[in-house]
Amino acid sequence: MSVDSANLRWLVLGASGFVGSAIAAELRARDANVVTMSAPRLDSSATTADAIVAAAHSPLISSVREELCRAFTDIDVVINAAGLATPSDGESQALTGANALLPAVAALAAHDAGVGRVVHLSSASVQGHRRVIDESAERSPFSAYSRSKALGEEALELLLSSTAPTSVVTVRATSVQGISRPTTLSLIKVAGSPIASVAAPGTAPTPVSSIDALAWFVVQTGQHAGDVPAVVLQPWEGLSVSDVLTAAGGHAPRRLPRWLCRSVLATGYFTSRLLGERLHGPIRRVELMWFGQEQAPGWAEAVGLVPVPSAAALLEKAHQAH
């Protein structure tokens, strides 16, 4: 059950970004009352969730918290789509500030302002190389980016009791594609090239998804009338690794022996660790191309909030356009 989005007042934090702009467009298409806001830039050297929470409560951050509180006044749902999406970059205070500290400060400010629900955009990458991703609190980040997103989730967990009665929901986005997104354009190039390949037999499920489906799901989550779990996973769009490369490249991919793929990945990750993990992002994309990653059905499936699959059509359109 959900409330009509047009009857709610929405604020999208980080609305100029890839995800934020799509969510704002989805809300406007529903004639919702939506306010957009650029995210404040924060830096943090914290390495634990406790330290993030302490920083969010510190006097040094009080002016930012107050600024956000004023912006959130009379808002029903705040969507935090802000953050740094830099899977290939190394550790930095800016990365931690954007992906871990800001969510905590925004949640506290929303509580101060009496906001009913905060929806924070995280990433399924916080569960790393697990064969099946889910909505559990188990995290195994493998890169600077995924560690910063995991830290943000952990900080929000610690804050849940202090932000009541504001509902704080983390949505773990999967491998989201968009017509003009650089990662999608890279996928189109790879899929159309001779290196397009999958680990045999090529039927493994993949978390590749579409920005339209994510935007729809985030809005539905924000307006859901009942309780929502603290962490929810973006629903699977039903694609296999072969489906993705065929849609993106216009032809079926080559099938490689699984042992060969495993050997190449092991060598790649070893080399990347020697280089300070700078190759972890690209190698992880190759791993997902070959082996995919399964998703466990979660809250969305249980309550019937599953978007119409559109990832394959989006990839086909992107392929035709390029």
C-alpha cells in the first residue's frame, strides 16, 4: 500500500547527478511537489561507523546540519541521491565525506525537521564478491568506493534509534545503466567487440538494471504507507550475463572456460592489490560480465513493488544509438 506521491512533499538531495536527476524526473512525471537541492561537500578521515556518527554530531558539522534542517522543513520524504560514484578511485576524505558522513548528517537533519522518511541510495557493491546479494547486514566491501558506501550504511544503522520516528531506509542500487552513462557506454563498446565473453554456459543471473526502474522503485519506497526495512535491495530485472551482452552488443558473446576466467581474475586482483587497488573497479566489471551475481528476493518482491523490467530495452537502444 502506498500514498499518492502527489500528496507528499519531496526533496531530492544531489538532484543534479545521474541517479538524483532521474528520481526528480520520475517525481515530476507524477505531478509531485518536489524540491531539488545540491549536496553540501563534506570531508572525513573517519574509518569506523562510530567515528562517522561522532563526526555527524560534532560542532564542526552543526552548521551543515542546521542548513539541511531548514531545507527539510515541511518536507515529507527526503531522498539522498548524493555521493561520489568513483568505483576506480582510491581512499580519500572527500569519498568518505560524501558517501558516509553526509548520509548520517542528512538523517539527523531530517529528524530535526520532522521528516517522515529518508531514502538513502547505497550500492550492492557493499556486499562485494558474494555469489548472492541480499538485504542482510553482512557486508564485504572490496574497494575504496564500496568501503565508503558500507561505512555510510553502518553509520545509519547506529543512528536508527536516535532518528525515530523518522523512517530511514537504505536502498542498495545494483549495476544501474543509463543511455548516456559512461559505464553504459563502456559496456556497449565491450559488448560489441571481440572480447565480449561470458563464463560458460553464460546463463548466470546478473544484477544489471536500468535507471528508470531504480527511480520508480525509490519513489515507491519513499511513499510506501507501511513500515519499510532499514535496508532494501533494488529488484532484479531478470537478465543473464549473455542477455546483457547480446542486448548491448547486438550479438551473442563468446563462452569461455570457467577455469580460465577464474585464473585471469585471480591474477588481476593480485596485481591490483600491489597497485593500491586502483584496478579493482575495472576487474570487478569483468568479473560481473563473466559470472554475474545472483540476487535473493527481498522486501520489494514480498510487497509487490517490482518495476517493469527495462534494462534490456535500454541497452538495445544505447547500442543502436552508438
